[in-house]
Amino acid sequence: MNGYRTQIFEMHDKPGGLCTAWQRKGYTFDLCIHWLTGTVPGSILYQWWQELGALPGQEIVDMERFYRVETIDGRAVDIYTDIDRLEEHLLEVAPEDTEAIKEATRSMRHLTRLDMAPGKAPELSNAFDGMKMLLKMLPFFGEFRKWGSMTMGEFAERFQNPLLRATWRDFLPSEMSATGLMLTMAGYHLKMQGYPIGGSLMFAQAIEKRYLSLGGTVNYKSRVARILVEDDRAVGIQLADGSEHRADYVISAADGYSTIFEMLGGDYVNDTIRGYYRDLPVIQPLVFMGLGVKRSFADFPQMITGLLLQLEKPVMIGGKEHDWMVARIHNFDPTLAPEGKTAITVMFRSNYPYWESLRKDIKAYKAEKAEIAKTVIEVLDKRFPGLASQVEVTDVSTPVTFKRYTGNWQGSFMGWMSTPKTALVSMKRTLPGLDSFYMVGQWIQSGGGAPSGGLPTSVSDGRHITQILCKRDNKKFVTSTP
């Protein structure tokens, strides 16, 4: 849009990186989009998605429930996306927690007035811009101070009701800052966070189509092995096949560790950067399973993001004990399965070293994945009787799978964890001593861009890095829509 001739080098054979899905025997297993921030017309993010051609006439579904939590004794709690309905429901479930419930929903309502979308790159902001941002944030300092210093685990302990404690503790990482929950629910209430029918891969392919229409070039199956540097200036890249491609600028949206310590050989780091990769917690990697089921699930609520099921007894998944299981019944998106059938995806938090070690013995690795599939089907069959006989296909991905397809450090699916200690960590797009090189994406954002996720982080980074280049080259930054 700003007159730069650009090329993308992508190690996979399709666009999107972690914003992806794959097909097995007619079923599509969607990895990424649970909700997309910026789906309401008139919002800044919606305009940005329009510029990228990301939502070309796609139907947007606004979920009625964020999660449904069910226990083995038949109790249930629904996290409604409408804050008023949520408050009413939670007060019915746990009247003993009236004060804690109303305090939380009061903050959620207040945060619906917050607009956090940054229009200008921080590197280009002046004192006046900073003052405007400060004034915009001032009314919300109380919420950020209160919830930003509290983990989800600590938030859960504020509730006396065991079901509510389990709900808050287990459907989001217990180490994560409670601010993420507050902002997520505020966005849902405003219908800012819909689901685009067609899912993640269709979303990525729409952006690719827009990019190609503007004259961009995408090179698939093109893994970058090295960033070429001359006189402390990035001048291009070398691929794994040995070919070289020269450029005026190099921008890495790839894995942070691979970029800094492998592609650049660790030559442009300081103690601060080393400290990030030594000390900061990453969002735990996943064991991700897809099931294709010959069943419509018409008896299960459609407009629901996820189902958290308590297990009768703990199960070992990837060397880690689990009491709960997160499942998504994709009956809200008919494009992901043949008519009358449904794709289901299941996630467990896991750890990378376990799977990295196990992968050295392929037979044991495959046996472990088969056992996980068996366990998941047994659990779901108890919740949905007859499901076991209706399963037509299973597919299990591990943290090693994530690493193989994306290069992501420790197999993490969204970079750094946003905790009370890391939420305000400020990372730079540049590396010390290296010119004409920039990093964008989840590895320069504390919390992977939480709570809105990695996709809004990506679109804002794309705008900001282009603003920076235009400023550097004395060009006016412009955008357009298809």
C-alpha cells in the first residue's frame, strides 16, 4: 500500500503460521481462532481487517457463551458473553459470592468504555501523543491496578463456591493476569469478538489474496536459515537450500529465539534480551486433538466457544496430570465438517521437553498419541453417549508438531505469558547494533498480545512497522481498502 516491493518467505506450504487449520477425511480441524477481536463495524480494528481484506463478506457469529463448565456430579456454570446475563447467572449459582461477582462484573462493564487500539507506532509517538494516551487510560487505572496485580489463580480464590473457584482457575492459565479476563469479557459484551465462519485458514488465505493483489510475492517451503549481515546492517536472507535474497530491509515475523540466536547467531543481543529467553514464562504449549464425528450435536448449544469438562479421575497427558479437559464442539461452523457431522477439537496444556525427548523413539511417540486419542474419546463418550462409535477420524498434534511446522520456541502457540510481573515488560522491534532489521509479532509483545490474542497484535505490528519505514524513508504513510 505504501509502494514497497516486498516478499514473504514462509517455511510451510500455506499462509498464516499458527493461524491455520488442516483437513482430515473431509473434516477441518481449526487451531487458531476462538474469537477475533475487531469484528464490529465502526471499530478501529475492524477498519484494519478491512484494509487487509481479511473479512470479505464473511458471516460473523457472536457467541452467547464464552465457556460452559461442567462437573462430574452434573453441576454447570455458563460464562455468558453478555455481562448482565453473566452476573445474573453467577448470582444464581453462587449467592454466597455476591460481593466478588458484582465487583468483577462492575469492572467488566467499566472496561467496555476503553479503546486500547494504538493508531501510531510507539517509536513515533511524541509527548503530546503520550499525554493523550495517558488521559484516555486515566479513568481505568483502578481496574488495571487491581486486576493487573492479580493472577487468575488468586482471582479464583476470592470465591467461596467450589464450582466458581474451579471455573476461574482452570479455563485460563492460573498464572495469567486477571486483567485478561476482564478485557476479554468487556470485548465480548460489545460484540467486538465474533467468530468468522470458515475459520482460521480461510481468514489467512483472504489476507494472502489481498497481499498478492497489491503485487506482493509469497515463497512457500522456503525456510530461512540465516539473516545476511554486512557492516552491522541486515542486507537479506539465506534459505536452507543455500539461495540468497537481498533486500533493503529484513523484517522477521518468525520465532523470536530462532531469529535472534540461530538466524543471527546471537551476535546482536544484550543482557536484557538474554534475560527474556532465560527468565520470562512462555504460554504453555498444547497437545491438540481433532475428532471427526458422524453426529450433528443439535442437542448441544451452538453459540459457545468452549466446554470445560471435569474428569472422573485425573489422566496423564504428555507426562502431566489433568483434572479437566477443554473441548470445542464446532457445531457453530458448518464449513468445518460434512453435513450432519461435526469437527471437535480438544486441548491440554503440556510441556515441550517431555515431547522432545519422547519423539526420539517414534514408536513410543505414536503409542502415546494413540493413548491420548483413546482417553479423549472415552471422556467425550461419557458426556455424549454413543460418540465413541461415531468417531470417523482422529488427529493428535503435540508441542513437537507445533515446533516442526512453525519453529516456535518450546512449541508455544502464543509466545510470552502475560502475568502480573511481565504484563508491563516493554520489548523493542530492533536489536542492539543491527541496522535495517526489525522484529514483529508475539515475541516482542508481553503476553502474546493478550487478551485479544496474536491476531490483533499482528495487524497492529504490520501497520506500525510500515509507519516506521515510511518515516525513515520520508514517505507519507497511507492505507487503502479493496
